Amino acid sequence: MQFMLINYTKPSPDATADDVAAAKDDELWGAYTKALVDAGVLVGGEALHPSHTATTVRIIDGVKDLHDGPYADSKEQFGGFYLIEVPDLDAALMWAARNPAAATGAVEVRPVVSF
Amino acid sequence: MRDATREIERIARLSYGRLVASLSFRVGSIARAEDALSEALMRALDVWERQGVPKNPEGWLLRTARNKAVDDRRSEARAETYRTEIEMLLESHIEDGQTGIEDPRIRLMFACAHPAIEPRIRAPLMLQTVLGLDSRRIASVYLMSPGTLGQRLTRAKAKIEQSGIPLTLPSEHKEYEARLDDILTAIYAAYAVGANGFGSGDAKATNLASEALWLISTVCAALPSAAEAHGLFALILFTESRRNARFDAVSNTFIPLQQQDVNLWNSEMIRDAEQALRNAQSNLSLGRFQLEASIQAVHAARQTSGYSDWAALQTLYRGLVKISPTVGALTSQAAAEAETGGPEVGLQFLDRIDPRLRETYQPWHATRAHLLSKQGQTEAALSSFDSAIGLSNDPSERAYLMAEKAKLPRS
């Protein structure tokens, strides 16, 4: 079964894309990604530019409405995701607990619909 | 006014499991006992606020819940009901304070460990029915989805009732031993999960550890000749005695056994543990928990002797992996072998462990990293430290591993 682990992190300690790129390889995230790869469960994943770079688009009653910033203004922000292939939800939760974001923000675990 | 609410909260927290156990023993159903008790608690909220808290609040609740259960069964109007009712009347003189196999909590634990109950749900089921922990909390410590866990618990409770799993002790010796083993495994798992949360100050987890300790003490009191139960009691007490030494008071960083300040070990608890181990040894039988407790006894001796007897530990570990070759025991054995034979020997022991078992087992990678760094294999040690860091789900343990990794010489 595929699951997406959505990383919610504290508002950006990584103010620029370069910072995000650096954090991707830092000790914690690097070690976690390595563990996923070594266990053969990693399918994919990306890190995103900080949320202040987001632009949100809506069409309300046919009228386009754009605004700067993320869709949800929450304390933690959507910073990236991992796509993993594991036998069941229990295994996915075990990997989510190891995700560095779990200790500082939150990790949302969502099963992926297979077509 | 507030007294009533506080008292009810206190009872729900401290005695819920005992009351459910006592009731379900009488009404023959956990679900019915829980229903009756929650109604009794609701009534207490109303009655106690107006009339004050009764002298024996638990007795009041038990009586009210029992009457409620009798009413319910009466309305079900089945012939069997009357039989049960007579039994209840006969048994109603049995009040709290009984020990031995008459203790309803023990009977309930045996029912939870019935072979018909899915193994991984046994410990959560015991925690909920005997201790009254709510399923969300159990889900958090066991890393199960709260919804799924709730369903599994409901299914398991229904199974106990529908398939007629009796709330009695198994009469056959083999069956008794097997189920006792499951009970002990479940209690130990609960303790281990709880103890892992000490460093991060996780109150839910810390309470779970205390509750597991309470459960095993109940089992030991009820089954004085169960050597393995005493072994587990000793093992948990030894571990518990080091609670304050396991984490740095300021940074919360994990501190491994060999680097702990022995002055922070609770020597009174160590004495209790040693006594529990002696209780086990008075009933000759060799089991995994007695061996693990003996290993911890050797470590505990460092508090008075100032050194660790690695030769004794090596012997004990060799015995342990013969009867219980878990990945945890095999990894600890490798570490012990390295102390006497050097890192090379330890690494050989590590390499012999089944790759499927060790792959995502964090301590295996941490031990390997440690031994590789002793050998001066910096590059390989770095990689192993990263694996261990990535597999850890505990911030204090991660902080320790990162500090160790930082000590490696940089190329």
C-alpha cells in the first residue's frame, strides 16, 4: 500500500530555497531519507520552497481570486512529502513517528488511492 | 460540590480497571460491565453532588453498577439470566481485597490472553479492560491508528463474549503456561513503550510504565509460584531504578547504561528487584525474563562494586539467546561480546543476525556504529550513525546519536 507522509514543519527556519536545499541534506532529514531508502520503502518525495513563496488561486462564482501566501495560514506549514510503499497503516505510522517533523511539527499520514 | 466531581475523577483514574474486572467477573461480560459502570458513574455525579460523597465510594459504585447490570439482564428476559443472577447473588459477598487466583483482574488478564484473541491486541486489551486506559492514549503509545485500534478492541471484546471465552483460569497446565507467557509479554511491551517516553517527558508514556509495574506486581501477588512473573517484576524494577540516570537533566539527551551516574540509581528499588529475582529462583525454572533480570542484576552491581562483570554478562547472554533469540537480545549480546573480545568480535556477532530482523532495528545500527568507530572505520561508522538516527523516533535518543556521530574525526 502506498502512503503519503506530509511534513508539517515550524514556520520557516529555511527562509530561502537554498536553505531548503541545504536542510534536505542536513543530518536529520538526510538520515531519515537514507533510512527510508535502505529499507526499500521510499517511492518518492519532494521538499517545497518556504510557504511565503506560495500563491493561492481560487475561482469564486466564475471570478478568479489570487492571493499571496499559502492556502491555510496555520502555525505549522506544509514543507514537503514522502511517498512510501509499506504493507499497512501500522507500518506507515512507524515511519511517520521517525520523521523529524513529528518531533517539531506534525506528520499527516494519508493512504494513496490506487487506480 | 466540587468534591463529588473530583472524587469521581479520582476513582475513574485509579479504580476503573479494578471495578470493571470485578463487575465483568460477576456479569460475565466486559462490555456489560463497562456500560453498567459508566451509568453508575453518571448517577454518582448526580447523587453525590446532592448528598455528599459516600463513605465507601467504590463500594457504592460497585453496588449501583451491579444492580444496573441485573436490571439490564432481567429486561433481556432469558432463562440463562436467572442462573447468572443467582451466581451473582452467591458471589456478591466477595468484595475487594481478595488476592490469589480469585482476583478478578487476573482472570480478566487470562481472558485477554486467550489464543482466540489476536496477539497484537492482547496488551492493549488488557490495558483497557484491567486498567481502564482510553483507546486514544493506547493508540498513541502503540503507534496504531486510534480508529483501527478502537475497532480491534471492540472486536476482541465481542469475541470474548460471543465465543464464550470463560473468565476463569485455564485448567490445563500447558495452556496456563502459554497464556501466562502472553500476559507477561504484554506487560513487558507496555512497560517498554512507557519507559521509552521518559526522556521526552511524555507523561502518557511515563504513566503507562507505572501502570505496567502495577500490573506485574498484581500478577506476582496472585501467582506466587510463577517464576517468570517474578523474573519480569525484577527486570522492570531494575530498569525503573535507573529512570533518573537515563537522561541528562538539562538537555534531556539519552545516556546509555555504561555512562550512567550510578549515584542516580535508586538503590532501594534495586534491593526490591533483587528480592523479586530471589523469589523467582526459589521456584526452579529457567526463563527469558529471569535471565534478562539476572543480566540487569549484574549491571546493577556496578553501583556497589564500581565495575561491570563482563564475563558473567557474556555467559548470561549466551544463555538468553539460546532460549529467546530476539533481535534485541542478539544485538545486546554482540555488544557484550565486544566488551570481552574486542569490537571485531562484536561486529562478527552483529553480522550473523538475520538481515530481515536487523534492517530497521535502530539499536543494531547504533551498536554497529559504535563498534566501527572504535575500530577507526570512520566512514562506515558515519553511515551507520545516520541509519540509526534516521530509524530513531525518540528525540532524546536522536540527540545522543548525533552527539556521538559528531565525536568522529572529520576527514
